[in-house]
Amino acid sequence: MQLKEQEAFPVSGWLALVLGLVGVGLGVAVAAGAIELDLANEARALIGVGVVVVSFLVLTGLKVVAPNEGRVLQLFGAYRGTVKTDGLRWVNPFYSGKTVSLRVRSFETAKLKVNDLDGNPIEIAAVVVWHIVDTALASFAVEDYLKFVQMQAESALRNLATHYPYDGHDDTSSLRGATDIVAQKLKEEILARVAQAGVQIQEARIAHLAYAPEIAHAMLQRQQATAIIAARSKIVEGAVGMVEHALALLSAKGVVQLDEERKAQMVSNLLVVLCGDRSTQPIVNAGTLY
């Protein structure tokens, strides 16, 4: 049977503290009075000792609970609830307690070397923000919830990386391009793995993403070539538009009449000037049109 957290509601510890201290003082006084009478009244001495013992037992039931902290209570191995109310509290002195932090925590996974969807070796790491929502599961469902969360996060990250390419192709989601989608998928996958430990994942995002060193240079060259091709395409598209506009203006204003051969030559010259990556050196025609 799987355990579920149940909250315990202990009494205020201040009342137990006062009663315990008063009991210790009263018991000591009774026992001391019997000793002064040379143990003439043994029953009175035993009562005094018994009051002191009981008072000390009451004081051992005092527990200090900090904010955003839960104290898991057990009685002879059986789970008896979790105290989440902060302050000085008193519980059954025979209860054993284990403190579990409910604070928000974060960690960064190790840099993992995996293959993406295209088979390219990459390095990837993620930052995970989490906190405990069920102290019973965190304490009894897994051996060590800290190591469990870290190992499951790395396993989920490794699996996620194999389902996406490093760079997107044809508007497909990629590790580098669709960061929000990848982060949400990573969060859902980690949560599915650590829910059995009573853990809630608040956020999971990729913190490091790069090609593996052995292919990093080649991939950088490919990215540069892709960027150059994209830039050239934009330049050519703009140059064609400028040439069309220039020919239309010349024809509309009647500046010069060009036959098809001269138009082709003008287009060629303008494209060379507009698309070249270096400054052109014009040749000035000081003679006739031809």
C-alpha cells in the first residue's frame, strides 16, 4: 500500500514546556524534602523522583519546526503524520521525528554527451527547480530523494535530447530554436519520473547546449555557410527589385530608350554592383551611347 501524507496537529509546545519545568521543580522539591527528613517518608521521595522522570519525558516531546519544514513522525516504525505548523510543538514523546525541507531547491545537471535526433553528438545540461509536496513519499517511497531527483532529471534530459534535432529543419522544433517547447516537455518528463517521490517540478530549462568538440568546427562552418546563403538570397532579391524599379523609372520618364540587348547589359551591370561583396570600379563612357 502506497503511503500518502497526512498532517498531524500537535499541541502548543509552550504549555508543555511550562508544565515540564514546573514538574521538574516540584519533583525536585518533594524529593529534597524527603531527604531532609532522613528518608522518613520513602513514598514521598519516590513520588518526587517519579514526577521528575515524567516531567523530563514530557520535555522530550518538544519539537521545533521551522517555516517551510515538515517533521515526519513515526511510532515504532509506523507513520503517524507530518507536522507542518512552525514554532514550538509538542508530540508524543515516543514518536521519532525526521525533518524534511519543503523549501524550493534547484540544481544543474552534469553536462551530458548524447546524440540528437539527427545523430549528431551534442553536449547538454539543464537547470531544474523543484520542491517536496508529499513528505511521506519523500521519506518512505525512495531511498534518497535528493539523489533520486538528480538521477531522474539527467535520465529525462538524455531521453529528451534524442527526440529533437540540434537545429530545426523545415520549421520543425529543435533544441536550439524551440526553447519554450523543449523546456515544457522536459518539465513534464521529469515530473512523470519523480512524482512517486512526492516531488513537484516548478521549472526545467536547458542551461548548456553545444555540439560535441569533435564536430563543433564542422558544424560551425555549416552554420556559417547557411547564413551566407540566406544573406545572399536576400541581397539578390533586393537587387532584382531595385533593377526593376530603375528600368520602370527610366521608361516612365523617357530618359533613355533601351533595346532588349541594352536592357540586359544594364541589368547585368546593376546586379554586379548591387550583389558584389566588394566595391566596384566604374568605367565612365565619355563617347557615344554605344
